Amino acid sequence: MLHNQTKSIREQDVEKKWFLFDAKDVVVGRLASEIAKILRGKHKPIYTPHVDCGDFVIVINAGQVHLTGNKLTQDFHRWHTGFPGGLKERSMGQLLDGKHPERVVENAVQRMMPKTKLGSRQFTKLRVYAGAEHPHEAQQATTIDFAAQNAKNTKRG
């Protein structure tokens, strides 16, 4: 009697690719959910939940992303320094205008990833740059035109 068994992919059998996203004038949440899907490998037919089968992602122009509604002033990123009274917060507008504007995209993607060891390992395959330059030319990344996939992916007006 023959049984059709579901094959579970092994990590060494996964072929990892590189993808490039241009985040200029793109809505952050929509971009972050697509990036998280690729980092986890859910876009592949061989997706296995307990195996890192995701791909590498490069994001350029992260300092020029778009936040909908009043998120520039009303949405905050909070962290604690570990010292008494060390709760810090910055609005999303302050983060985008500050020294590391790429952290807005990094934080959005990280919060969409699983809070496990595997999720942390998958998150390390994300490279975010505030400008248009990146040092990963040798990887020959496939460019994904995320802005053209849906009219809602870009800012209006």
C-alpha cells in the first residue's frame, strides 16, 4: 500500500535568494508585512514552520517611508535603558528625522516576526538602509516593485 507523505524540508535543502525593496513613499505597515512574509519563507511552496526557509531582504530609502494618519506625531517607539526611570520614547516623526531613520522599518518588521529563537534568526536576514546606497551589489538581488503592486502601497496625493 502506497502512502503519499508530506515531505518536510531540511534547512540545507533551502535555496536562499536576495530581494531588494525601494521604500520611497511606501506605506510602512504594508511594506513590513510583505518583508516579514519573505523573511519567514511563507511565499514559497516548501514553507515549513520549524525551518528557516526564508530569503534575504534589502530595503533602501527607508528614511523616506510614509506613515498614514497621525502616526508621525501620535505613534511612539518606547524602550527602557535598564536603569531606574530609564523609560525612553520617541515619536515616529522624531525617529524618521533623527540619526537612524531605518529603525522605523526595522521595528515594524521585527514586531511582525515570531517572538522565538527561529524568528530572531530569520530577522537577521534583513538589511535596511536609510539612503539609496547599499553594499550588497554582489548578491544580485531581485528588485521587487512593491509600490506598483497595489495603489494602496504608496502615499496618496
